[in-house]
Amino acid sequence: MVHCNPDIITTSAQLWQSLRAVHETRGHSAVTAAKRTFYGMCADNDTNIPEHIAKMRRKYNKLSQMGCKISDEEYKSVLIMSLPSTWDYFIASYQGTHTSPEKGKQGITSQELTSILIDEYNCRVSQTIVPAMSQSLYHAQSGSQPKKRKAVDDSSSQANKGRKKKCAICGKVNHPTDKCRFKGKPKCGKCGYFGHKTEDCWGDNLPKKNGGKGKGKEQKEHAKIAEADEDAEMSYVAEANVSDASMNEDTVSFYSWYADSVTTSHLTNIQSAFLDYKSIKPLPIYGIGKSSIWAYGRGTVEAISFRKGKPKAFQLKETLYTPDVTDNLLSIGRIDEAGGKIIFGNKKVVIYDSKRNMVVDGNLSSNRLYPLNVYHQTVAEESSNMTTMARKGTWTNWHRKFGHVSISGLQKLLAKDLVDGFDVDIDSAIEDCVACKEAKQSHTSFPQISESRSSYPGELTHTDVWGPASTTSWTGMRYNITFIDDCSRHCMCAQMKEKSEASVKLRQYLAFIEKQFGYIAKRIRLDKGGEYLSTEFRNWCADKGIVLETTAPHSPSQNGVAERFNRTLVELFRAMLLAHNLPKSLWPEAMNHAAYI
């Protein structure tokens, strides 16, 4: 060890510190240079993504060794920013569903993001010859011949697959950029073809090819599945083109849809995705989880998929709105019933419409589900990161956004212009909110004065038990039971050692008023305490013809006469004991005196 002085270094820890000081670069300038390299890493379209991620991980570990700690969230952000622009829509999808905590869930880790990116890269590499294969399949089905300019020699495509760079002009891989035949020619921003400018594009009046037998604009617009009656009880898929100019990263938001062969209807938990939403009577749906969920509306949902970088909008008709469902489910049975075609294989699902036009696809996930690459369109505001619907919000939507405040409160906010951006459709229907009914319900207050009163003594007796007392009396009493006559409001009380003595004390009271005053009890009002409702006492009341009027659970106000009188007696005996500085064990005597006066 040429760098170690044996006279100074005597322990292994000192030896390790000495070696670190010699061989490990920890200077400020070295850390700055390493951070500049790490944050400046950027991948091109033809970069091997797994190698790029491994290189970034090595830089990240080196910074950690140099004492520069970078959080996992920051590492994920740097990794995402280093990817080429062709990955933007894929990254936006996973940022919208996985990296934002929702309902207590945590975002994905950098290791999980790395696995997702590598799987996507492998999928893209394996699909490099898919366009040529799908073109051949299309011509085999339609019977027409492929164009010569789209034919690629099999031997050359196999030799060049994954090796040649794409042409920067047309995006093909069978020729370099400097030899592209479209070099120097203008490209239309409307139809995407070369040879004419955007202002010279024929637009919707494109001529038909091959004497009107080709796939022109007019024929594409009629390639829809939704041709049956809209009132029919089935869901349809309809494909239509969406203008490229109206779509960008700020106007689409990813939301998860899963291809499901079990569900019999399309289900979604996003009401804003509906084009024509209609409320329905709550409809139970079974088979999802341990209990049923409820559907509160139905209508047509519009979603967007991207095919070769271009957005395609499709519609799912008769979709049920189920806010409690975890993920949006696309019914395979509905698609097949409507004439569509679904192909599973090679860890992928592809859905076609009745004209065999590809609508949407998805790859097999790690939990053996088929998530679909689906987006829905939103409108982005320049001054906020929030997205809102393009159309005005209904009263129901704003009611939910404001935390289920009352509709009258929303109307006051609108009338006094107290909230900026409060754009509501004042003519929209005001729907009943099920959540508000469940959360805000309360029972009607009990009247302060009884609406009925017994006409003669003994007809109705109120009774209640108080205790246990904090201090046991000198005779061992811990409970007090009161008896109040409803007609005269005459009160008597008795003390007990246990609550189980209540039925005995009650029978003694009823016998007392019958023998001494000639009053026969007819009704007794009491709570549902176990001290009263023993089988023996119930049978005794039935033999005597006495009716027991029990209160509802957790409703002591229904026995308000006895409850309030108990409180009065307790307040009086406490005051008497405190005034004369008497021991608390004399509370039975004080309570009997309070009842007497």
C-alpha cells in the first residue's frame, strides 16, 4: 500500500478512509462535471434504449458515490426528458395513470419505469415489419394490388431491419435521407402527402382513384360500425378521422381501458368522456369484486387512439356510467356482436371494426391484463395545468367540483360573479345527487312539547335507569330508576345495586299505584335496555295486558320525559351535597329528597 502510512493507520476503517481519499473523486468541480453529463444525456430515435438507460444508471450511481444524492422522482424525470420526441405520447400515458398518487396509491418506482420503457422498446423493435405485413393482409382481403412504391424486397428488409436509420424526410428505412425522392418537395400539413402546399390541398373534395373504386375520402367517412338502431341494447364501435391540427400533447389525456371478455357492457367511471350522457335509474351490476356496483347513466363515449402517430377517434355506444368501477372496461362480446373483430396473440390485442379497419390495440401487462392505448380529448388552459371540458359544465358537474355544495349556493356564486372561470350551462338539468342524500340525511327534530298527554293517572308510565354512579353509596347502591306518571307528572325513584333489578322495581311500582291509588297501568314507555326486556318481564306484562312502548335505537329523545327528569334529579342532588359539604356516598338520600320535593 504505497498510499498508506503504517505509523498513522492502525485500523481497517482508517485504511478505508485513506483509500477513498486517494482514489475517489469528490471535488466540487468533479461533481459539477458529472451532474452536467448526467442531466445533458439525450437519446436519438435510433438509440438503443436499454443501453441508454443502463448508461444513465451508471452516471446516477457515480453521482451517489460522490455524495450528490438525487431522489428517485428526479431520476425518473431526467430519464423521461432524455427520451426522443417519438416517445412523448407513450410517456404521457404512463404519467397520467401511474406517476400521480390517487386514492392513497403511490407512484411507480424508477425500476418499474425502467422495466416499462424496456418492454415498450422491445415491442417497437419487434413491430418494425408490422406495417408491411398489415399492408399485405389488407390487399389479400380487399383483392386489390399493392402499389409498387410500397413494395419492399424481403431479403433487403430482413438484412436492414433494425440497422438502417429512418429517412428524415419521409420516415422510411429503405433509403438514406440525401436520396429521398421527396427531397425539396413541399409537404401538405392537411393530408400529409408531398407535392403540394397546404393551401392548395383539395381537402374534403379529394378525387376518387381507380374510377371511384379506391379507398377515397368519401368511402372512409362511411366506414363505420354504428349502422343499427341507436336504441338497441348493444354497444358499437365507430371509427372516424380526427384533424391532426386539433390534437397535441396538451389536448389529450390518457385514461385506462381494459379489453374484457367477461363484462357484457362497456363500463366507464369518467362522466366527462360522454358525448350524450343520460341519467338512468340506478342499475346494479354484479360480478365485479365481492359486491355489486351501480350504474347511474348511459350514453356514447368518445375515445382517441393513435395509429402511426395520427389520432383516430372512435365511439362506444350504450356505455354505462359506473363511478365505483376501478378501471374502464371494453366489452369484447359487444364488439364481436356488432360485427367487429378482435385478435389476441403474441402478448397483444388488436381490435378492428366491421370494415376491418384497425381501431385500437394494447399489449399484455405484467398482471396478465390487456390495457388499451386510449386517450380522451380535453382543453388546456395556458395559465393552469388543469384541464377542463370543451363544453360548459352542467350544474351536476360543478356541484361535484365544489365538494357537493348545494345548487342554491352555486347559483349565488354565479349571480354575484364570485368565482373566475365559473362557466356553467344554466339550462342544464339539476339531477339528484345520491352521495348527498346518503351523506347529509338527518332525522327530524323531536318536538319540545309532547303532542299527546294521558287523560287520567296510571295510563302511561315513563321510566329510565341512571348509573352507574361514580361513588357507591354507603348501602352499596350504584343505580337509580325513576317512574313518572304521564298525566300528573308525579315522580318516584328507587335505588339498585345492579341493573338487572330494574324489572323487579318496575313491578313493585305498578303494584304500589294499583293497591294504594287504584290506578291500573296500561302502557309503559322505556328504552330497549336489557334490564327491562327479559323474557320473564315480557310474559308478565302480557299476562297483565300492559303494552311496552320501546324507543328506536340511538333515539333517547323518544323517552325524553324520563331522560330529562333524570338530569334534573342529578343536578339537584349534586348541588345539595356540594352546598352542605356532604360525602358523595349519600347521593341516594339526596336524590330521594329531590324527587319528593
